[in-house]
Amino acid sequence: MRAGRSQLEPAAFVFILNLCFYSSFQLSDLQVCQLCKGTVLNGTEVSRFCSLAAGRIEGRCCVRNDNASDPERVIVGLDLSNCLLSHVGDLQGASTAVIVDLSLNPIANISNTTFQGFVDLNSTILPADLPCPGGNASWERVEVRDGNRLCEGQKDLCNQTRHMSIDCPANSLCAPYGPGFFECSCAGNHHGYKCLREGEFPALQVIAPLGASTVVISFLLWFTQRRHVKSL
């Protein structure tokens, strides 16, 4: 009976560790909705978008309403307007947003990487003295209205064939990665550094050692904990 318990405890530890990681990941996504007190107000751009998109309001976010019990809570709108923000931190929890409103804030500047990965972002509202994310050239339309800068229609930096011979290596495809950004991914059966290797990707050889190392680390943590408890 004792041996059976010893075999189950490491597995239970790994399960709990993964559960905690998943829960913390969900929490970090929702924390961006609490960067400012209150909720999205009626009549704002995000509120109007949320109504048209049949979403639901959670804090300062509009969340996709595919399923009321959806554990992912996909954020499609973020309203941090009039929040007295002097700087903008990590917004990656809202990287799925279609609209972001940062207007009416004393923001001095925004990092170039703040909206990296926001591939669905189609509308950004900023204080008038700030440039659009990725530069004004990264948007179809840029307009200053009522003291705000409106950036609409994120441009795709990749050409129609999804190839960029200047910046992406051969045997790769270009994909947008947020305003002013793109990423290159290997095409077909190419892989490795600069997509120079051809053939089936050795998934088993790569994943197996990673899985084994995870099990070993989990077991060492469990074993260390047990020794510590016994020493007490």
C-alpha cells in the first residue's frame, strides 16, 4: 500500500502544478480588465463595439460571449480611458482585442512592443500627442478628433503571397504580428535555423526529453519536500 502511494504522489504533484499554472494563466488574462476601477461605461467606443459584437462586460473589458461558462474569456475590447495612467504596462492579457481605448490619460509615451502580438487589433484610441502603435504608417486611417488620435485598420506588413524576400528567410512564410510587426514561420516541411533543414520535424526526439526532464524535476521537488517534512 505504501509503494502504491509513492507512485501516485508524483503524478498528483504534477497535476496540481499544471492546475495552478493554468489558473494563474487565466488570472493574468483577466487582471488587465482590472487595471482601472469601474466598468466600461455606456456610450464609449468599446461599449458600442461590445454591443454590436454581442459581448459581455467584465470590468474594463468586453469579453466574447460565445458561451457564458467559457473558461477562456477571450477579450475583444479593452477600455482604459480616463484612468489617470501615466504609462502603459503589460497589456498582453488583452492581445486578442479588436479595439483598445487609452484616451484621456496623461501618457507620455508607449513602448513599441506594447501591442506586439495584437494581430486582431483594428481600432486604437490614444491621446492626440501619441503616435499610433507601430507608427502612423501601420494603419489605414489616422485621424485626430476631439483631442484623441484614432488609429483604424491595422495594415498587414506581409505581401499577398505571404513572402517577404528581404526580411524573411527562404522557405518561410510571413504573418502579421501586431501593428508594425510581422513574424516568419517555416513553410512546408522545412524547419530549424532559418528554415534550412528539410524533412519531417523530429517531434519525438524533441518532446520526449522535455517530458522526461519535467517528470524528473517534479519528482525531485516532491522528494525534497518529503525529506524536508521528515526532518521537521
